[in-house]
Amino acid sequence: KGCYLLNSIIETEKFALVMQKNIQDMIIYLFEEEQNFGVLCKIEDAVFNPALPQDVYECFNDLTLFMLAGYTFNSARIDEGYLIFEAGFGGDNFGSVVTVPLLSILQIIIDDIPVLINLATYNVEQTQIKEVTKNNKDGIENSMSSFLSNPENSKFLK
């Protein structure tokens, strides 16, 4: 019975929206604190531009940890429900811009310790999440107002 109750919560759109906001707020907080971090993501939802060479892409697991430090951290930003950052991959350090939907981030990790775990299992097209988020923008705008009041933080958002 306990699992049924948990599933009845984590499978809802409302819970997914709460998790997306929590993920965004945590990442913004880490940007503000200039704290490097890792994101454990569903690789199937990540988009690479330009596309990675096949031999590099095949090395990824279904769940892949990306560490945001140095140049990768400095290039990172949040844009309309996505975490976007530049990174180098493979032996040749092939450069690509990685775009990950916030809801595809399963954990945010600092020093090998998860500081946020995303339990949302609601499956919805990202555009639908964006539509609902736009209708409920007040919460996101309030949480970002202090972040945006610092002019140096503008580099993190587009």
C-alpha cells in the first residue's frame, strides 16, 4: 500500500512541476555560490550540438554523470526548462553544447554526495511542461528575482 501511495504522487504532473522547479532552484543556487557540481542525467534525453562521434556517444551509459567545473561550469545556463552547457568529449576533447531537460536530471551531486534527487516519473512532452510552467510563472519569477538582481549572474541565463 505504501508504494501505491508514493507512486500516486510521483507519477503526477503537479509533482513533476515541483521537481522541475526544485532542480532549477538548486542549479541557480549553485551558480550563485560558484559551486561546481555534477548532474546525473538520462542520456537518451540529452541533445549534443554538434552531434558527438558515434564511438564517443556509445561510451555513455543510460544514466550519465556530467561534471560542471571550469569552462563547462562557466558556460552553463538555464534556458526555458533546460540545462545547457559546453563540454569536451573523448580523447580528442570533441566540443559540443549539451542540452538536458531539467526533468531528465535524476540527481545533482557535490563531492560525490547527492544534494538533490528527482523522483518524478511523470512522462510528458517537455513542451507541455513548459506550457504549464508559463501559466504558473510567478513562483519561478519570484525564486529568480534575487538571482537576477546580481548583474554578474546574467551570464547563467539566456
